[in-house]
Amino acid sequence: MTIWLNAGIIFTLLAVVIILLKWGNVRVVGVTPVKTFTFIAILFTSGLDVGLIMFPLTEFAGYADIKASPEYAFANPLAIEFGYWGFLIWGFYFLTCFYFCVIEPKVKFFEIPWVKFINNVVIIGTCAFTAYLLLTNLPWYLPELGDGTSVVSEFYLIVFAAICFAVYSSTDIKYVRILSIATTWLFLALIAFMWVGAFVIGDSEMSAFTNNLGSIGTYFANINEFILPLNDYHEFYLFWWFAWSIMIGQFTSRFVGGLKTYQVLGAMLIFPSIPIAIWFSVLYHYHEAGIPTQGIKNFAMVFVGIVFVINSLDSLVRLYTDNLNLTVKRFGKMKYILGNVVALSLLTLLFKLEFLQIQWVGALVIGLFFLCAAFIGYSKFKTVKNIDSSPKANKIDYTKIDTVH
């Protein structure tokens, strides 16, 4: 699996370089373009899930234990955490976003029936994994509802409610913009709330926060260390990013609003990384200073985490139902909601029972990358070589999203 993952990473990075060299100045326009802020909000909230909120406080100690994990010795725990979530890793999303916006309309590889089937298996499986992550992390953040370790009935109810809400919101694409922008502002509000709790009410020195931000620079000084997996846990993260990349690319490609290719890459690498860096810097101070988060702070993190899950599931459910023609228009709203809720709930339980693994999904995605490249090389090379723009039918019309359902 490690060799397969390494091959996938090297292929992805080379593909990004080729895209920049050949199509760097092409204006990228999706089928439903939106303004840049909205695009970034959709990218950020759809491209991340509850792990961004809930994982760091449970992981910093492990990254600091270089006796148990000497491979982390080259950087501080904050830089390691940022390396798992920020900057370079977003190049995966850029590759798939550009492909589905500019190349796939000419190639139509993902319209081949067996490819479409595998693609939607990936999307549905990753949807369920997102819900599973929320379920398994709730005991740590809401120990008041249980014993702090076990998943109790209340947690199943919370996840079920999130799935129901997400499936309902996926019934109309207009909710995407509302939900994405609202989630972005909620996340920024959470950062501010936690920052005030540490550095105003908690009387900590501001220098601790700025020092944390500065220590993230260790990531950029050692960025080469993060390209290939450091250990099995980093491997898990990278497979997870691959699993997400193919569907996030499909979804976000719809909304690119006329940025040039190099600008899309810059936007994807830089803009999501800024709030991630600030958020992790605040959380790292809580970890280092031993500031408790029980009560309202944990509740706030769980609430925003649930909103992230709803946002991610909304976009992914919309994507696979469109791909498979399992739409509201075809089945009606009630059957659409019931079918998706039942399917995602059952798949979430399969992840809980460890019957499914996200690494398998990521490995499958890497296979699709290779097959797509082979298909282009064998039968569509001249077609791709002659591409010089986004599809002509894609026009910059920011009002289009208000009329599409």
C-alpha cells in the first residue's frame, strides 16, 4: 500500500506541474460560476470535515512524543499538524478541480459506465466515513453525555440528525452557497471565541499566540518531509486526502468563477491554509498551557464540527445523486430523503464495525487517476493537447446559481 500511495503522490505532483506549464493562463470557468469569496467558502467548507475541529487536541501529544515516534523529531507538533491539513496537500484538490472543469468535458472518462460506478462508490463511502468520524469523536468532546470513551445512543442520534439535515439541504443547490458562507463565518467565530477564552479571559500572553504562528514556519522549511508518508498515521491521512480529492474536485469545479489556472492553484493552497494555521495555533496554546475546554468550549467545537459535517455531506450527496440520476426531480423529495438517509446511516455503521477502511477508498482513487491518465494517453492525447480554454458553454454568470435547482 505504501508503494501505491507514493506512486499516487508523485503522479499528482507531476500532473500539477504539467497543468501549470501548459494551461497556467487559461481562464477556468465552471458550469455554475460564483464570485471568488463564495468559491473559497465552498472549497473550504466542502473540502474539510469534522476532523479539522476535533482531531488536533487529541493529536498534539502524540506528535510531541518523539521517543515513541522519532520520525517527528524534525518539526514541532504544531507544524506536523499543519502539514497534515494545510497548504501542499490542497494541491490534490486543485488537480481534480481543474481536470473536471477543463479536461473531463472533452475526455468524458468518468462517463464510462464502470468508471462512473467506481466513482460513486468512492463518493458514497467517503460520505459515510465523514459521519463515522463525527460519531467516534463525540465521546471525547462531550463526556457529559456518556463515560468519555463509549459511543452512546445520544451520539447516534446526533449523527443521524446531521445526516438528515444534510440530505434535506442537498435537495436544492441554492443551499450550497448559504451553507458554505454560513459555515465559514461560524468557523471564524469559533476561532475568535477560543482565542478570547485563552488570551483575554485566560490572561495568557499574546506572544504565545504569535510564537505559535511563527512555529508553523517549520513546516515550510521542511515541506519536502511531508510529500511522502512519514509513518502509518501520515499514510492514513494521505489516503484520506486522496479519497476526498476526486469528489471535491468534481463538486468545486462547478463553481470556479473565471480565475486563471495559476490563480486557482494559489487560492486553493493559500486561502484555506490561513484560517487552518490560526485555528491550530489557538488550539496548540490550549494544549501547551493545559487550558481546559470542558463545557461551553467543547460544545461550541462540536456544534461547528457538526455544521462542517452537514456542509460536506450536502455537497457529496448532491454529487453522487446527480451522477446516478437519483434526483429529487425523478423520485420526489420524500423518497429522495428517505433513501439517502437510510443508505448513509447503514454505511456509517459499517465503518463503525471496521468493515470498511478509508485507506481502501483512497487506494481506489489513485487507481482511477492512473487509469484516467492511461485512457488519455491511449485515445484522447490529441484532444487534450488541443485544449486551450474551459468549455465554451460555461459563461461567467454569477446569477446562474440562483436559477439552478
